[in-house]
Amino acid sequence: MSSIDRSQSVGGTRTYEVRTYGCQMNVHDSERLSGLLEDAGYVRAPESADGDADVVVFNTCAVRENADNKLYGNLGRLAPRKVSRPGMQIAVGGCLAQKDRDTIVKRAPWVDVVFGTHNIGKLPVLLERARVQEEAQVEIAESLEAFPSTLPTRRESAYAAWVSISVGCNNTCTFCIVPALRGKEKDRRPGDILAEVEALVAEGVSEITLLGQNVNAYGSDIGDREAFGKLLRACGNIEGLERVRFTSPHPRDFTDDVIAAMAETPNAMPQLHMPLQSGSDPVLKAMRRSYRQDRYLGIIEKVRAAIPHAAITTDIIVGFPGETEEDFEQTLHVVREARFAQAFTFQYSKRPGTPAAEMDDQIPKAVVQERYERLVALQEEISWEENKKQVGRTLELMVAEGEGRKDGATHRLSGRAPDNRLVHFTKPDQEVRPGDVVTVEITYAAPHHLLAEGEVLGVRRTRAGDAWEKRNAAEQTKPVGVMLGLPKIGVPEPQPAVASGCGCD
């Protein structure tokens, strides 16, 4: 490689793209990776269907059976592009890099940098070292070097933000490899978390999501088992913070003080995403999930008693090794009793390196598929019935960006209700920006969204909308350099609202 090459734009500006796979942790990490690169002088590649970026970063996931095949397929497609343009660099990070550190460069020798989940802050240094030394740099830390939220960031949203309160996981679920790759739980100090939230609100953010592998286990590392409830209440005292969410809690750690904090904190949203995984006690035991059906349904009963309009969502795995038809019927029973607003359903697939992958009684694919279809059909029916209960309600929506794929054709906008339901609404005559708040009446329900087809009842311009407008204007005027006839890779599509994504919480 050469320090002066035709992949650079005039003036030396280099572009980057980050491709993200997996859970909300990876989405959050990718914001940090983007921030690190921009802090080092790179600029985000402009949108283009067939282009290239000077640096392409893969932030990988390891919880899917075919995660490695997907990565190497994408790397293979980039190989000829890299040959045709000296100076292009490819980096691979995330959980799969942490797991397969010794094989990525062997299978894809055109990769320049491999880094893990604990040292994402090293990416710019490793890229420069690879460029100067003209050889691949593989650096995997075995423990966390810097809490991700202390690193620079380029947030995908001007009005909503993730705030990481812990990293790692102390559980040993037999289907999940994340603890081995992310390490033991490590909590941030409450003062550091609240300082970040306050700084975000000062920038115009009006909604934050507290993020942790088992978010409500927060406090176990700092010796305070009620720390999470206290943190929720403290967020309620931050002026200008309108909405607080969190994901994903573990039923084992769900205590009454957290339910009380949710109910009594005005800006804590009436929403709960709590992974079930299975409704069968024997399967939960085989999964090493430290709760049983009665405990799970008991939590939901308490939440609904304290917060009647709460929307509860979940994750469910179908076809775990040894699952019988009776076990599966127990899962269907919990779904009927819990009446989830939505369920993220997964067909069990072997995660290499997990105990479940070596268990006997792996379920035939055809059986898993048939059960999966029955579960999805039941949940679709319940989701629709629960959404129909919203018709006629007047709701305040935070206007969203990029969530309604058909909004342009239907002349609608989209927003999120307090309980996180997606609502498409009639575009009002006055300007409405992402981050602003509108008041609407729900007129129609579908299984996965609501419609407000009448006139908007009210529009409230917000500091969050101001922040979006300011950022959007800056993005449109930002110089990106004049590339020497070389198009760029487009940035990924906007991330949808994430509940879990990997099914391993």
C-alpha cells in the first residue's frame, strides 16, 4: 500500500462505511466506530448503490449458525474491488472477530484489520499501522480496555440515543455465546451514565434507551441490587428528557422496585421487552434460564397491574434441543396468557461454541418449521387483537425518521407512541420534523402498525426537532471531497426500532 493512492479524495479525505450485524449492542458499538473514524478525519461515504468506500468495517455477530458464511461471502465480494483500487482497507470487528481471531485473515488474507469487542477504540490506530506496515493487524483484547460510551460517537439519530449502562453478561445460557465474547458484566458508575444522558439532552436528544446485555442486572458489579430502579428514577429528574426506555431485562433480575420505578417515573415509557425464550419449565432448565413459567407470568401480571397500558414484547426460541410437543404447547400457553404486543421469534440454530450445539435430541428442521409457523400465526392474531384495542385512543407520537417505507406514496409520516407502537399518520399542513411530537387519534389497526388517518390534532415543535433540523442542514452542506472518478458505497438503511435482535438476552 502507499500513503498516496488513487483511492483518496482530493485533499486527502478518506471515506468509510460501517456494516452492522446483530443486536442493539452492535448498533451502539457501530455508532462508536463511526465516531472514532470521523474523529480521525474520515468522512462517511455518500449514498451510492454501486460504489466503494476507502475503509469498509464489518461489525459482526456470532450468534447465528451461518454468521461466518455471511461474513466471508461479503468479504469475497469486496476482494476484487480492493485489487482494483490500492489503498482500500477492510476491517472486521465484533463478536465473530473475537471468536474467530485466528482464522479471519487466513480465510480472507485481503482483510487489513481484525479487532474484538473489547478494543474497538483501537480501530483508527490499527488501520494506520496496517497502511504503514503493509500487513494485516490482528489485535484482540481479552478484557475491556475502555467503556464504549467514553469513546467518540456518530449517532444515527439526532433525537434518540442509546446509553450503555453495562457491558458483558454473568449468565450461562446454553444457547448463547455472547458472555464468552463480551466478558463478565461490568457496570458504569451511575454518575457517568447520568452525565452522558444530561449531555445528550443538552444536544437536543429527547429519548434515551438504557442498554445492557441484562440491563436490569445493573448494580451487581457495584454492589447495589436496587441500582437499576434508582437509575430510572434519576432519569426522571432530568429536565428536557421526555422518554426513557431500556432493553433487555432478564426475568431473574426483575424486582418489584423496578416495576415501581417504571410506574412512578413520568418519562419512563409504558413498554417492556422481556425475553421469554420458552414457556416450558424443562426447556428453560435445559437452557439454564433461572426462572420458570409461573415467575415469568407473575412479572407480567405485576407490570400490568402497575402500568395498565404497557405494551409487552418478547423473544422466543422454537425447537431447542429436546423440545417436545408438550413443551411447545407450554410456550403457546404463555403466549396466550401474556398477550404480547409483539414477539421476536427465532428457529433454534446451532451456535458453534455453545453447550446446546452439542446436546442430544436436536429437533428436525421440518418439525421446527411447523412449530414456528404455528407460533407466528398465534402471535399475529394476538398482535392484531391487541392493536385493535388502540383504535379510538388519542396518542402523542414522537415523529420518526425512515420508519415508514410507504410514507412517500401515501403522503403520511410515521412516529412512535409512548408504548413504542409504530403509527403512520396523515401529514399535517404545517412542517413536522423528526423529533417533534404530534397528537393523533388512532383510526385503524394492523398486526404490526397503527394508522391515524384523520387530521393531526396537535403539533409540538421540540428541541429534538431543532437538533434534527440543525444536523440535517449540516449534513447537506458538509464537503465530502471530490473523488477521482470512484463512486462510494452507500451507508446502511436506517436502523429500525430494535427490541432484541439476537434472541440471546
